[in-house]
Amino acid sequence: MKNYKRIAAGALAAAAVLVPSAARADTPYAQASAKVEMDGSVSRSKHISDVWHVSKGTYCVAVDEHVNLDGAVAVHATPVGLYNAARTLSVEVGGAPCGWGRDDIIAVYSRVASRVPADTAFYLTVS
């Protein structure tokens, strides 16, 4: 059991070191990307038509007509900034808060470790 914990800790440390540099990189092969601030505003984007902050910890990102979210598509959200509690981000294509069943919208959910919604700035990439 201790070996699993050590391996997991090592993997998390490696991810923490590698992710920030990847998140800052240009996304020439991504279908869409955006840097979304805590309030839902967008500071940079590619093929994103709209972003709105639905409620605490819930964001909706609409992609433009150049992006195909059907089939095997990788959608990744990475937190940006420092917070007093760790953040967990999850994504859902066509989520209920954003208009259930719409195939051009990605719902992004941000939570702290206790599963409480928390506002978070993040990078979103669609490959």
C-alpha cells in the first residue's frame, strides 16, 4: 500500500511540474482553447464563441462552428493560479446547466476537496 502511495505522490509531483508549462504553450493543433478567469471572462481564446459563469464553480463554454465535439474528442481543463484549497475540475459536453443536449457547449465544474463548488480560473483545451 505504501508503494502505491509513493507512486501516486510521484505522479502528482511530476504532473504539477509539467502541467503549467504545457498550459502556457500555444495550442496549434487544438480545435479550441481558452483561458477563462474566475468571473467567467475570457482573456485569450481560439474558436470559442461565448463563455458564461452560471453559478459558483460552474462555467459554460460555447465553441464555434469550426469545432466538432462528436466522437472521440479530448476536452481538458487545467486550473490557473494559487488557491487556499486544492481544486478539481471536470468537464461535460452538453451539460444540464448550459442547455442540456446542446452539442456545441462544454460545462466546466470546479470543486474543492470537500466537493463544495468553488470559482476557479482555468485553461480549456479541445483536441
